[in-house]
Amino acid sequence: MAMATALMAATTTLHVRPVGWKILGYSIVSLLLITIFVGFYCDPHSSRCRQGNAWSYDRWGLYVCRTEYCESSCPPDALIKAPVDALSNVTFVIVGILIAVFGIEDYRYFNSKNVDDGKNHEAQDYTSDSPPNLLVGGTGALALIPVFLGSLCLVYAGVGSFVFHGGMTEFGLTLDMGSVWTLVTIIIPYLFFNHLHFVKLNYKYGPHMIILLTGSGMMYSFYFPFTSVYHSLGDATLVIPIGAALNFALLVSYYFTGMCLVKIRKLTDGFLLITAVAFMGIAYHFQDDLKYCISPTSAFQGHAVWHSCMAIGVGFFYLFLRQERRIQGGGGMTWKERTGSGSGGERELMNLDDVGVVNKV
């Protein structure tokens, strides 16, 4: 509850309408209830939920019980052979829906004139005419490209992994590993092309060009796992630590190269990044779940922790990127702590003129 309250109080979610929060809430509750029902009803050791032709060899390829995972009893006739590992992927779908809901609400707010939602937006350091960054606005409908690709990536990761752990087929493994590649690399184009600070700030259509380049790179991250180059890389599991390291390096470089142009709104926003890294660290720790294996039929599976924590970490990373602020221009612009009752240590962009008059931007 405290985390939800903190999220709703963040300035980049003040403009999300109640209907957006309701859609998000109903979606989460519905998916969790369905997951719990399927988990109990489709017990692989019961006579319910037989696979029939669901995982036929002609469509899905060879079936192999994956003994590198703890949940490896693999009843051959069960529809869902590893239910805990398979159903834990619902977390990816939930985060994908969150990205889609926030993205659509961002698009509405930053592209609709005279937005009046009856809320006090005094704490915001942006307006509907001045979006904080390219992830939430500033390029019209093009801003929806990374939103929908990011949302699709999370859903793809959840579905791909569910198919693999549910059927343990050859093609399921291909989908799973391909979705993992996409998951850890899809944000790299956004971080890379956003290094072009000069282009963003000095050319009318600079942001549009950057978002198109970003979208092209994100789309390629879906395609690359199905190329011969990807299959020649060897151990595909190395993509996780390498991709994570590259993401972190680009993030650090992005802020250092734009130290005078890119700011974090307030120090507490760093909590989102720290939380993202923490969840991803926990996920990586449980990737080899045989170390923590209780039994193949246990309700606790380390690999399920990997799924859930990785998805939650990606969600917090997305929220952190939404909090990033980009200073337009540079001359005479500075960040000052907002004072007064209820300021909460927030900062606002101020223009200090020669006679000492402060004009709020």
C-alpha cells in the first residue's frame, strides 16, 4: 500500500486519470485470480488439464523434460508440466499492462490541449505543453512507439516463457530465449540514442528523429534472436549479464554526458533505480534454481522468483526513466529546492534574471 501511495504521488503519475488506475487495478486482480485458479486446477499430477494435442511434435518440436530446473517432474500428459515456473510469468504481463496504461495516459495528457482534470498540479515540474522527456511525450503520436514496443516486450517475455515451461518443447525454448534477449536489450536503443543531447535541444525535429531511431532499434531487438548471427553467439544465457552491464553503462554515460541538461527531479527518484537494480540482482541470484531446490513439486521454485523479480525490476526501471527531467536550453536555468508547506524537498526549474526576479518555468 505504501509503495502504491508513493507511486501515485510521483509527479509523472499525477496526470493519470482514475480510469487508468482502475484499468490497471482490475487487470492485475483478474490476472492474479486466473493464475491462482489455473495453478490449483491444472495440477500436473491430477487427471485434469491433459495436454491432448496442445504440444504436438508437428507444431512445437521435440519435447524434453528440462532437468536443469528444480521443477522437473514433467508428467508427460500434463498440459502445464511446470506450473509454478510457467504461471509466475504473469508478472511480466502485469508490468506490460502497466507500461501500456501509463503510456496511453501520457500521450493523452501531452497531446490534448486545455487538459483539466481538476487536480492540483503545482508540484509538477512539467506541463501538458512541456513534457519531461522523450519517453512520455514531446514527439506526438511517435511517443507511443517505445511505449507499445516496451509493453509488447514484457507480454512476449511472459508468454514465451510460459509456453516453454508449460510444454517444454524445442520451439518453446526458442521463444523463451528469444524473449529473454529482447527483454534485456530493448531499452538499449533508447539509452544510446538519447546521448544525442545536442540534436534533441537544437533541432525542431531532433526528438522525432531520435524516437524513430529508438523505435527501429527496439523492433530489431525482437528480430535479432531469430537470425543466424544470434545462433552463432554460443551460450545464449550470457546475454543476461552482458545486456544488464551494457544497460547500466549506457545509463551512467547518458547522465554524465548530459550533466548540464539531464536532471533527476528529486533525490527520492533514485529509490526507483536502486529498487530496480535490487530486484534484478535477486532475479539473477535465483537464475540457477537448483541451488535452492526443495523438491520438484514444491510451491517454491527459485526460477519462479527469477521471473517475478526480473519483471518487477524492469517495471521500476521504466518508472525511473519516466522521472528523468530534461532541461530545455541552458542559459540561466537552474534547479532550486521548492520551499513552503508540503514541498517535500521537490525541485523546480527556475529562470533567474538580472534583476533578481524569479520566473517559474
